[in-house]
Amino acid sequence: MITQFLSQMPVLLVVLPLLAAPVCVIVHRAAPAWFIYALISWACFAIAFLLFVQVRIGGPISYILGGWPPPFGIELRLDALNMLVVLLVTGIAAIASIYARASIAAEIPRERAYLFYAALLLCLCGLLGISITGDAFNLFVFLEISSLSSYSLIAMGAKRRALLSAFQYLIMGTIGGTFLLIGIGFLYMMTGSLNMADIADRLPAVSDTRTVEAGLAFIVIGLSLKFALFPLHIWLPNAYTYAPSAVSAFIAATATKVAVYALIRFLFTVFGAAYAFGQLPLGEVLMVLAVVAMLSGSVAAIFQTDVKRLLAWSSVAQMGYIVLGLSMASATGLTAALAHIVNHGIIKGALFMAAGALFWRMRAISINDVAGLGRRMPLTAAAFVVAGLALIGVPATGGFISKWLLLEAVMEDAHYGLAAAILVSSLLSVIYIGRVVEALYFRDPADNDGKTAEAPVSMVAATWVLVGASVALGLYASPLVETAERAAAGLLGSGA
Amino acid sequence: MREHTVLRVVVKLLIAPILIFALYVQFHGDYSPGGGFQAGVIFAAAIILYALIFGLAEARRAVPPGVLRVIGALGVLLYAGTGVYAMLSGGNFLDYDYLAHDAVHGQHYGLLLVEFGVGLTVSSVITSVFYVFAGRGRRREQS
Amino acid sequence: MSLATIADAFFGLFNYWIVIVLMMIGFYIVISHDNLVKKLIGLNLFQTSVFIFYISMGKIAGSTAPILTEGDDAVYAHPLPHVLILTAIVVGVATMALGLALVVRIHEAYGSIEEDDVLAADFETQDSEAATERARQRSAEARQQAGARDDADDGHRAGGERADDGHGDERT
């Protein structure tokens, strides 16, 4: 029984949330639905951890669905790269479960909360599915599952503008998903296979055709829409601003990261670095867009009055860092990108959770609303400061490690301009984080009762767990960096 | 549309064959074109036709939305549960070979159960979508 | 290029032309139309063109439906793209349902489904919010300075009344 359980763990990551979502719908009550979500997300986290160890020791795991061997059937394929992403997603989901209860009780009508948890479970199912599947079409299906559930999660925001932002996200996201579908169709036409490893084997023979090039273009653009690469980021600030706090935290920390993972998977495992970056000038294109994203996102963040919107624009900039890392297609660059996926996921999750806790107290989240809260909500404000420092990239935080790796990668290729862009963008992030911190600590609160009034313990604790994780990853960086290095080596090895 | 006698009679005659046809498509899906998706939509079409002619309130009385919600969820559970049962019997997820004493029967049961789950979910979801959209405008008119 | 090759490019690949034309029509509707329902129709057309692309991809000239019959070795159409597209159609249906549900809610919240009207309403709230925020910022700064002066005078902090605390009422 135990061995059977161990061998079934990969699929359980997807099946548990999938099974739990309808159960949430049947129970129809907020409290049990929350309990189910918490139970499943922690179970998934535990399974992810066990699998991570298993992959670390024994190498990649392949799981065959339905008894059809690959390349005919759907295969789940776990290696160093996607276990990193799975750990991030399940970890954030598990911590969000602690956070969500109080936050959701305050922001979503009680009678609809069960639907919220069902949608959150489906979103988790989709994100984990994208991360572990080894089948290109299956990836599309999971991507749409996660996207559809995140549209509805965003639409649950309290303000009416949440509806229009969800609608815009739906239009952009569906176009992105359909582009991905076209790209996969082109690949299928040329190779006759949907299994990623099998496509990778068959592609070199036909890689000079226009069809494969067009397929690559469609896939890159489709996925870029999903993770909001610079000119395709229009949906992101509104969606993150008006979503319920717990959703902003969860989606900002995971959804875009998983889409980037999918891009890395396609570019390096399926097409191969030599083709995508050697034969085609994709690296240069992505590099330019990444730099523009880094600078424009940071500049836009400075001028926001809403803290959540400020964080959302900062996400646009941070996605730039990740894409810059992967656009160099070097081992160090990829390592930096992967490390930043994890670090930024944790940091942005912590920042949105802190912002959500401030919102919980004030029912509004403009910079003026949070003025002076540093004294009234010391723990939340301190969490925001530490996570903000990590975002800027101050030493002894996770953000420093990945930015340092990125700088190292840039200097390796002697791109001094890029190094300058990274530094400028980091300085800009000092300004926008500084604006919030200034309001928190150096301005008088609007009403001067001077008493401390923290957010619920569960929300503060969840925020601090993420903040602590970010600091821990800054102080003990070697496990993360080492895993990212192994994953990067695996990607470049299979691509060459 | 209550006053249209011809429509009422024709629809009354049609609904039963539509439901039967839906079940035919459902259970012949293993051997011929068809399956849960198609059957579910056809089944929902019968209910929607009923609602169009006899009114939403009548349809809601015949097929209450709360029941649909549960059936829809149960369909997903049936689908995933079949997969989990295969796992518990020693196979991989959705490996139908492990569902019965021999592989051929197992495949048969598996396909039937999974398609039935899909059919339940699709029909109830399509009907729920119709209820929600149709009910929304009506409530606004009343208010 | 001779006439024959041009004709071949058009008629030999006519399924692709259909796909491209449909896709561009759909895309154009999404971009150009203000009405949110029309946008969704365009989106659906856009998706449908991809479905046709997949379906035509699986067709082999002179092939029959891939159904097993006794003692038959006819040429079958490739069933896999068709099955894939069944899944994609379901995704499309779900997207449509969700999109339309959002449009209904938008109509209830804004009283319009023209994107221009909705955006205008949004910009109006945004502008008034921004104005309020600027005013609050100014009054906060003034209070800060007053507080600093008072501190310097007699160590007594001015309470400062709460500035305009309406942050753009949402008409929900």
C-alpha cells in the first residue's frame, strides 16, 4: 500500500485538488470548504516535498496516465526544474490557506465563499498540472483550467471594476491560450506527436521549416500574454488591484511564474536552446522586451497611489528580470531566472499578503489610507518593510541572491548596459517601496487613537512565514541556487 | 409561450425522445460516435426546451438548481473517483485495466463510468448556466 | 510564379485560407468593437478558426470516419486532432459562459455593455479618487508641518481632523 502510494504521488498533486473542488461545491458552506482547501493544499505541499526529495535522489520521475505508454498517452514528467515550481506553488497555496480564512471572510459574502474555495482549488489543480505534465496539449488544457478559475476569482473582488478587469483578462488570456493552441497545432503537424520529449526528438529533422518557426512564435507570444511580458501586460495591473487580497497574493505569486515555467519548458526542452536562441534571434527580442519591462514597470509603479496597483506594476518589472535571465540562455542566466521565479514568488506573495492585512484593517489601500499604520499595525508594517527590502534586493534576502546571479550572468556576457538597467530598476524599486514605507512610518495616521490594532493572527502569521522564507533563502541560499543550477544544467544539456 | 397550444403539444411529444436519444448517445459512446459531452448537451437541451415553453419556474420545480449543483459535482467525483479506484486497485490513475478481473472488462467499465460522470456534469452545468442567465434578467424585471 | 502555382496556393490549401480569414475577422472584432458581447463573439470566432484548423489537419483525402467496423480496411481520418479539439471546444464553451456571465454582471453594475461607457465611468471614479487622494496627501502634509511646529512650540501634537475620508464611492 505504501509503495503504491509513493508511486502514485505525482498524479495525486493534480487529482487531490480536482477531487476536492466538487466536494467544496457539495458541502456548500464556507467553513468546511475552507477546511478542505487547507487540508488539500497542505497535503499537496507534503507530497511535493516528498517528490522533491525523490527527484533529488533518484532523478526524473515519469508517471503514465491511464496505462498508455508515452508518446501515445499523457505522461507526467517530474525533474529538478518543475519540482522547484511545484514546491513554490504548493507552498504558497498552503500558506495562503492560513491567510485566506480571515481575509476572505472579510471580503467575500459568506454564501459565496464555498465557490471561492472551489475555484481556488481548480486554479491550484491547473497550475500544478501545467507544472508536471509532459504533454503539450495537456499543458494547454491545464493552462485554461487555471486561467478560467483565476478570471472568476478576480471577478469576486468587491469593487465593480473587478468585473471589467476580469473581463479584459479573459479576453487577453483567451487570445494567449488560443495562440498557444495554434503553436501546439503547428508542432503536431510537423512532428505527429504531443509528448514534449518526443517532439524534441523529432523536431531537429523539420526545424528549418516555416511551420516550426511560426509555431515557436505563436507559443512564445501566447505564453507571454499569460505572464504579462512587457507590451502584453495591460491586463495585469487592474486584475491584481481589484482581486480579493488572498487572490492577488496567490495569483501574483504563482500564476505568472508557472506561465514563465511553461515558456522555459517549451524553449529549452521542446525546441532546444540551440534552435530558439542560436538559429532564431529570440534571445535578443526577449532581452529588449525584458529591459523595457524592468524600467517601465518600475517607473509606472512609482506613480501609483494604490498600494496593490503599485505592487502589480512592480510585478511587471520583476517578470522582466526573470525573462532577462532566460533570454541569455546561459547556465548562469537560467539559474538566475529560476532562482528569481522562486524568490519573487515568495516576496510578492508576502507583499500582497501584507497589503491585504492593511486592507483588512482600513477597508481601503491607497497610500494615504495606510499612512501612519506603522505604529498601529507594527507586525504587518514590519513584514511589508522586510519583504520590500527583499524586493529591492538588499543583502541577506532572497531577492539579493537572484539579482546577484542575474548580474553575474549579465557580466559573463559583458552586457554592461544590461547591468546598468538592472541597477537602475532596483533603484527605482527603492523609490516605490520607499513611498509606502514613508507613509507607513513617517506620516501621522488619519485618526489618532494611537492604539495598536493588528490584523488577525492568522493573516500576520502567514505573511511572516513568507517573509521568513525569503530571509532564509537569502541567508542559506545554497539549496535553492544549487537546485536551480541543476535544473538549468538539465535544460541546457537536453537542448544542446 | 403558454398560450401556444401547438408548441406545447409538440414539445411534450419531443422531450421524451430527446432524453432517450441523449441516453442512447451516452451509452453507445463506447462503440460509436457519442459520449458524455454530446449526451450531456442533448440532455440539457431537453430541459432547456421545457423551460422555454413552460416557463423557468416550472423547469426549476422539475429540476431544482440545488440538485443540479450537487449532480454536477458528483459527475466530476465519479470521473475522478474511477481514476482513484484504479489507483487503489494497484494501477495508475485512470488505468481501466485494473477496474475489473480482466483488462477487457476493466476498460469497458472504466469508459462507461467516466463517460457517465462527464455526461452528468455537462448536462447539469449547461442547465445551470441557462438557469442563471435566464433567471438574472427576470429578477431585474420584477425588481 | 505561374498562374497554376498561385491557383494551387489558393485552392490546394483552401482550408488554411478559411482559417486565416475567420481568425482575422474574429481578431478584428475583438479589437475594433466596443460592445462587450460583440467582443466575445469575435473571440469565439477566433477560437473556432483554430478548431477548424485542427479538424482539417486530421482529414485525409477520401477518408472515412474513424469508426471500427468488421472486416474493413478503409482509410480513416486521423481521430486524434478531432478528440483534442473536442476538449478545446469545451474550454471555449466555458470561456464563453464565464465571459457572458461577466458581461451580465458588468451590465448590472454599470448599466451599459459598451466598453467606452464602462471605461468612462471607471475613469470618472478614478479621476475623483485621484483628486481625493491628492487632497488628502496635501492635508496630511499640512498636518505634518503643523504637528512639527506644535512639537517645536510646546511639545503638544495637533490632533488634526481626519481629512476627507471618502475614497471614490463605488456605485455597486
